[in-house]
Amino acid sequence: MDVECQCGAVAFKTPTPEPLDIYCCHCSQCRKQSASAFGTSAIFPADGLFPLSDDLGSKLQSWTRPTKGGGHMDCYFCRVCGCRVFHRTHDKHGTPSQTVSIKGGLIAGLQMDRGKHIWTSSAVVRIPEAAERWAESPPGTPIDNDQ
């Protein structure tokens, strides 16, 4: 799948043809980073994206924030337009996650209707009745949010 930031300076293919999962996260951190009612992330294996190529790495800037589990999250964004592109978490020992969350709105053709709504306890919009939903993060979710 093709990924492209708002200005087009950052462009790459996803590590696999389809995401492992899709999350519509309603936590305060995702609302802030997306400047919207919720953030959409598609989960992909980190292999194939990390280590970052010199070309892709030169187009990105990162910001790191602590996570609820005592680790940290590296948040990557375009150096030109500032668009958030993807995240990768690290546990409290510094071990990086085997997955990466790519921002859903940047992925061409992503079927977002199958997204699981998480951190719905913080939702500021109504969630469709048929949608899978979790008050916080479901067990095994590779997203560690500060809620």
C-alpha cells in the first residue's frame, strides 16, 4: 500500500500488502496528534520499515513521549509539512515493538471501516453501533497510549 504525507515529501510502501489491524483511537493523545475526534492507525510489521533507509530517515523528524507502560513512543513526522506519519513504541527496557502504527489517513486505499474503536471511554463522538469497541486498549494491542 502506498503511504504519502500531506506535501508528498515522505512517500513509501507499507511493509506488507495489508495491515495486521486497524485502530480508531479515542484517547486524548491521539486526539491531540490528529487534531481531530480520534486518530486512525494501521498496524504493520516493523520489519521492512525499520531500520529506516537513509533516504526515508532524512525526510523524517521524530519526537519521543513516555507511554503508560513505562516505555516510550517515537513519533515520526515529515520535516517539510509536519504531518505525523507513524509511531513505534519501546517497552520499559528500551526494546522496540515488532510493529509500527502508520497513520491511516496517509495510506491509499485503506479500508478504515474495519477499524476497532479503542479508548472509547474518552470518545467525544458517537461510535457506530456495529463497530468493535473497547473502553481502553484490548489485550495484546500494540498501541500503548497515555490515558
